[in-house]
Amino acid sequence: MLKRLKEKSNDEKIRNTMKKRISFIFGGL
């Protein structure tokens, strides 16, 4: 249970990083 929760938060971190990167790239265009 704890392991799954950790993986989920890790996925959210990665997703947030991707969103930031995408918005940064589009903001730089």
C-alpha cells in the first residue's frame, strides 16, 4: 500500500516536471 502511494506521488512529480517543461518550451516559442 505504502509502496503504491510512493509510486503514485513519484508519477505526479514526473508529470508536474513534464508539464513545466512543456509550458516552458511553448512559452519560449
